[in-house]
Amino acid sequence: MYPVGRWGQTLGKYVMSIRVVTGSGQVPGQGKAFGRAFIVALLGALLFLHWWPVPFRLDRRGMHDLAADVWVVRSVTGQ
């Protein structure tokens, strides 16, 4: 949660060149990162329900991304 809020990515996201950002392209901050993690924990306990919108949405955002109003995007090299 801290790395996503601070830098917009965890080590795994860094390796895969993806980031979590707000609508303006900024890192989400600790509040949004906590909200996103809370939704994953809450709905993840119910058979991974946080992922159900992904196949049905053009922007491929899960419920945790929708609730925190963030996007997961490809990183630009050097940022």
C-alpha cells in the first residue's frame, strides 16, 4: 500500500512497467492507496469479487480501481 501511494507502483509493477495513477496522471497518495487496498481485502475475501468488472469494461478497471478513482497504466521509460 505504501509504495503505490508514494511512487504509484510496487516492485512487481515496476518490473512489469505499470503504475497506478489518478485521472490527472499523478501518484494516488496514501488515502487512495489505502482505499484501493481496503476494497481488495474486503471483496477479495468474497471469491475475488473485486475483479468482476474487468472483463466487462473497456477500461479494464476492477471495483477497487473504480472505488479509489485510479487507473493502472503502462509506465513511460525513465519515470
